[in-house]
Amino acid sequence: RDVDGGVVGGVTQTIYAESNGSGVYKSTNGGTSWTLLSGGPTTVANATVTAAGIYYAVDGTNLWRYQNGTWAQLPINSTQGAAAVAVNPLNPNEIVVVSPAGYIDISYDAGATWSGARRSAPPSTSGKWSTGSDRSGTWAASWPPWRPWSPSWSPNR
């Protein structure tokens, strides 16, 4: 959802893109021109944008937030790194980070503190996580065979 520039002629105006090793770029004119957002990650493994326009990215090790023109590296509990990130579209303070090993950690205060939940995916699924939300606002971190997971219910149910 583009809260900054809206849609003009069917084209979303605010777009984020990552150039491996170079960093994150932002366009506010539908991709006509791009600006490097210096001070953030140089590589992005996974990213999401909240309904309020806050950009979250993981670089394999750390969680980053880009908000109001400023990057912040957020502390996470995982010593395993960060492979995927999801933000609850109905509550932008609720963030899930998944490590490459499949450990899941949840923040309920926009990344200031973490639950330490450390729920783990089945071993055969480690490192294959994807994140997102559907049109109804249900959000999830999931893995093949694309079973959904959210903080309110277990992937094994």
C-alpha cells in the first residue's frame, strides 16, 4: 500500500528496490527516478512495507526499519540471524522475524522488545520461510507446502 504518493495512472508511486551489495533504493514517482537510502542494509533478504509506509528489511543477520527518512537497526533476540520479516497489517506494532534456521521471534511494540517465543519450524522446512498477508488482512509467515502461521495459532494445527 502506498501511503506516500498514492497511485497515478494505475502506477504505484512509492516503490522500494534492493540492489545486492549496493543497498535499498526508493522511488516516489513510480520508478522514473531512484534515490539510494544510505545508512541501511547493503543487501536485503526479505522486506515488507506497513500500511503507514514504514519499510522493514532483513539482511540475513539484522532487522532494519526505514521511517521518516531515517534507518534504524533494531535489536532482535535471535542469534541465528534474520531471514524473513512480516508485519501484522491490522497492528503495525506486531512484527515477526524468522531466522534462517526457522526460529520465530515476535515483537508487540514495533521492535523495541521481543517475545523470545523462539517457536521453531519443522527441521525439514528450515530456511524456506516466506512472509506476507492476504486481502482479508490475515498475515503470516509460512513455509512450503505454504501452510500459514501466525502468532495466534500453530503451523501444526
